[in-house]
Amino acid sequence: MSLKTQVIIAVIIIVALLVIINMVKKKALELRYALAWIVVGVCILILDIFPKLIEKISIIMGIYSPINMLFFWGFCFSLGIIFVLTVAVSRMSIRIKELAQELALYKHEK
């Protein structure tokens, strides 16, 4: 990877991390959901700064190609995010149903 590409990737990742942190400060994004993206951003930034690191990690893990390892990690991360968001939506759905029932009871008592 050329130095120009590394610099472009680093700038994009840093800007993305700053946007995420700004959204957390403005309370537009909860910290518990932003942490995963912050960790991934920092990991990508480290791999961008030290490109040989990914080759060493893939060799240690026994994966033939470093790009295959990146796709595997991306797939696992995506599954994790989908699971966490599914749990959050499920909890919110239950809470909304309970609130609607409480509101109906409150209106019925009036």
C-alpha cells in the first residue's frame, strides 16, 4: 500500500472517529453503541499505520491471505452489531408495549 493511500485512509478514519465522538457528546448516539465503532476505528487506524502487522496476525491465525482475515473479521463484527441491535430493538419493543398498556390503563381510569 502506498503512503498516499495510507494517509487518505488515516484521515478518513480520524474524521469518522471525531464525528462519532461528537455525536456522543451531543447525545445523538449512545456511548454503548458507539464503543464498538470507536474500537473498530482505532484497530483499522493501527493496521493502517503498521501494514505489516496484518500479515503477521494472519500468519499467526493460520489464514492464507491477510485480506481473507479482514473479510472474516468484518463478517464477525457485522454479526455482532446485528445481534446487539436486535437485542436493543427487542427490548424497546417490549418497553413500548408496556408503556402503551400503562397509558391505556391511565386513560381508562380518568
